[in-house]
Amino acid sequence: MEIAVKEWLNEEGEIFLENIGIKKGDVILDFGCGDGPYTIPAAKVVRKEGKVYAIDKDIESMHKLMEIAKTKGLKNIIPIHTKSEESKINLDSESIDAVLLYDVLHYMENLERKKIYEEIYRILKTGGILSVYPKHRKSDEPLWSLSDMELDDVIEEISSRHFYLQRKFYKKLLHNGNYNTGYILNFRKSVLNK
Ligand SMILES: C[S@@+](CC[C@H](N)C(=O)[O-])C[C@H]1O[C@@H](n2cnc3c(N)ncnc32)[C@H](O)[C@@H]1O
């Protein structure tokens, strides 16, 4: 395992997640978890009082994640393998304290992103956190669906789906097994007037 990944999984990732607002006892969803660079630290931060649902469409990454979880003795990660065309998240409404959407938005076309924001809105508790790492934007190694969007476009898109931006961080983080710096956007679920 690379040095950066080791450091991240041992300590740095936990500090990062605590800074963005994850705490003991929380129920987290890591959507597009990959092999778990954020799932593993999240499971440590929430401790046995909390849990982390880890969703991905790539079964091999999920196997890898669960192997790492096993070696670290973590029993509070619940893997959910999904199909990419599924826009429904198989979790109860208002059951989640925070959703991590890290380095995954660029995989989704406009309509798919909208459906995912709707589902995230449904499963988040009132006041819950939607934390987004929108990598691969126009001015940040552009790739696929975000390649024509700037950071402000991402903020506007998510804000238009009943979230408000609470905080924007510029942080050292792990990306593809290496340290990088990037923007993390923390949104909160708005209360809709009925
Ligand atoms: C670049 S990786 C990021 C992994 C991790 N979140 C991180 O920040 O290191 C993106 C992951 O999202 C998954 N993914 C992309 N679209 C998805 C979808 N619609 N449903 C579930 N997983 C998806 C991919 O399979 C991949 O494992």
C-alpha cells in the first residue's frame, strides 16, 4: 500500500472527516465509495455507535474495501452494490446524517445527477450534511460530465435542488491514492415549505 494511503487510512482521513463535520454515532452514506479511502476513516470516526453505508457499482472495489475493513477490524460498514442505471438509493427516508459524494459526480450526466440529489434529499435527516468533492471540473483536470462546469456551476446546480451551501473548504485530501488539494462543498438540506 502507498505511503499516502497508509497515512490517510491510519489517521489523516479521520482528521479530514472530523473537520468536515462527521462525528461519533453518525450514520453516513459514502456514495461511489470505490475501495474506501473515505469509507474506512468514516467508519473509524463514527465508531461502533454509528455506521457507514458504502455504495458502488463496481463490485471489485467493494470487495477490496471490505477486505481492508476486515484487516482493520471494522464491523460498521454496510456495503451496497448497485447498478449504475439505478437512480433509487435503497435506504430509508430521513435516516442519514451525512452523505459523501466524493470524486463521483463526473461519472453522471445531468439527469442522473438530478435524480441522485433528489434521492440524497430524501434519505438525509433534516439539517443533514451533503459533502461534495467535485473533482474533474473545467479548471480542475476536466473529465466527462463535469468538464464544462466550474465550481460555481456545481454549487448552483446543487443549491437548486433544495440544499444550501454551508461551507466551502480548500483541503489536503486523498485522490487516486495520492495527496492532492481540492474544494470540498458542504451543503445542508433545506426545509421545504409545505
Ligand atoms: C473516482 S472513484 C472515487 C472513489 C472515492 N469516492 C474517492 O473519493 O476516492 C468513483 C467511484 O464511483 C463509482 N460510481 C460512479 N457512478 C456511480 C453510480 N451511479 N452508482 C454507484 N457508484 C458509482 C465508480 O464505480 C467508482 O468506484
